[in-house]
Amino acid sequence: MAPRMALAAPLALVLAACGSATDASEDALADNVELPADESMAGTPAPVADEGALAEDAAAAEGEAVDAAAEAEAMVAADAPAAPAAE
């Protein structure tokens, strides 16, 4: 019983020294995060889309669609029964 009590007292002191129980989410409310961000962005120009990047993305997506269609056709052809030989 005595060893347990000897360990319990330092453990209680360590837990008590951990700090307060405040939650970080209480400090990050919309009033003190979003509004200052909106105010700091007030004088900046609106974002503009990069046409070159959009064209590259569209070409890549089209290439992926063509590859997927070719792969699907190959899978269907592999699963299809062989045609009887002509006599």
C-alpha cells in the first residue's frame, strides 16, 4: 500500500502541472480569424484563372478518358468467346 501512495502523490502533482483546460478552438472564432483575413484582402485584385493550366488539365483528363476507354475495350475483347473458325 505504501508504494502506491508514494507514486500517487508525484503523479497527482505532474497532472496538476499540465496547465489549464482551455480549448484552442475557443480562441479561433469567426470574429477573430475570418474578419481580419477579409480585411487584409480588401485591397487586393480578384484572382484570375491561368488559361494555360486549365488547358493542360483538360488535355490530361481527355487523355485519361481515352486510356480508360481503350483499357475497357481490351478487357471486353479478352472476356469475349473466340469466334468459330471459318471452314
